[in-house]
Amino acid sequence: MTKNALLVLEETSRTFYLPIQRLPKGLQEAVAAGYLCMRAIDEIEDHPKLKPASKAKLLEGICQLLQAQTSMEDFDHARFTKLFAQYEDQLPEVTLRLSEWSCYAPPFIAPRVWEATSAMAGRMREWVLNGFQVSTRADLDRYTYGVAGAVGLLLCDLWAWFEHLQIHRSLAIQFGRALQSVNILRNRKEDLRRGVDFYPANWTDQDMQDYARSNLRQFDEYMQQLAATTFADFVNIPRALAYATLDALAEGREKLSRAEVLKVLEGLEREKAGKPAPA
């Protein structure tokens, strides 16, 4: 039986599944579509066995196919199936069903998801072809914008569409940068094993920690101005998990345990309800 979008989402991201499944209908589908599409191409970029030429071919194909779509009714699923056919045994389900996720968002906003995914696929292709050359802080800023900061911009547009809420776009980019730099820290050993180094020259783990925390702090200052909104509720979970993951990594642990994740979530629920933390 084919798994539905939220089930695939739960299998691919414990960080974003919880806040997405709590969103109101319409916005939930739009954000889920955006996440699943981005995750689909991220799996290509990070694939440990695909050759760079194959990654570039797939990412360019996705970029061009999404640009060529005109409506959900006429969405050309067959061309996506043809693009993936040669790699069907190597790509995960979330990638193979990219065209399905593209049509999961409400029709009015779906083209914005296509545009964001197409643009990101194009940028990922360039990074694949240059061997992910990150030598300076500016290179890191470009990379984290290309693969994560742009997601923040998509979220701004989704909330503007659904709730007419204007989100500070520059700070939304910083939020994406922060989450991506946490991923870079967490996946450091794995990335080095596949010959990829996202650290600027002479950077240490502490430098990347500082980069992540600086972006998070600036976003936090803005979040305090938003009060209680669905956007604030949405970003609270990944924001809190990012801080907790940074703390765990600083202590020499590779990731949060399930118990630690649950503790973070329980703390957010108490905070939302205005209840004090247990003694």
C-alpha cells in the first residue's frame, strides 16, 4: 500500500514532522509539500554512491521539469518517472515520488513550491559540479543560503498566502542557515568519509557552533516580537531541537537520544501552556 505524505514525512524527519502535522489544513499540505520536495532533492545531493555527473544530471532535470509545468491538472508525472528510471534502485522513496509531492500543496500556492524546488535543484547542481568547495565564510553563507536559507523564504511566502502574516525575510534566511549548520556539525564525520568538507579553511567545530548559534540568536530576537502565531509555534520545535543538538554535540555526543527529544518537546508544551518546569 502506498504511504501517504505525512507518513513519508514522519519517516524522513522527526524535526519537522511534529510541527507540520499540527498546522491547519491547507497550510499543512503546502508546508509538507515544500519539505518533501526539498528533502527529495537533498537525498540526491547527499547520496553517498551516485557519481557527481549523475547527481548533476538528475538535479538539472528536476530544475528544468519543474520550470516547464503549467498546472497541477497537466502536471507531467511521466517525465519525472522517466528521469528517475535509471536510478530507481538507488534513490529513496521520498525522491522517486517528487512529482507527487509537487502536487500535494493547494493549487493556488503549488507553483511557489515548484519554483523554490527548481531554484534549489539548480543551485545544488552547481555545488555538486564544483565539488562543494567551501573555503571562506562567504562560501559557507552561499551554501547555507542555497540549500536552507531559501527554505526560509518559501515559508515566508506560504504564511503570507495562508495567514497574511509578513515574516522578516532576512531573518528567515538566518533560521535556515542555522538549521543547516547544525546538520553540517552533526554529519561532519559522514561528510568527510564521502570526501566533502563544508568547513571554511581552518575552521573548528567551535567555529561552526558559533556560526550556528549566532544565526539562531538573531532569529530568536525577532521571534520574541511575533508573539503567539502559527509560525512561531511551527518554528519553536526545530529551533529548540537545534539548540539541544548543539549542546549535545558540544558534549561529544553525535545526536540527541529519543528521551532527550521528548524532554525538549515536553518543555515546549509546558511553556505553551504557561506551566512551570518540574522541580
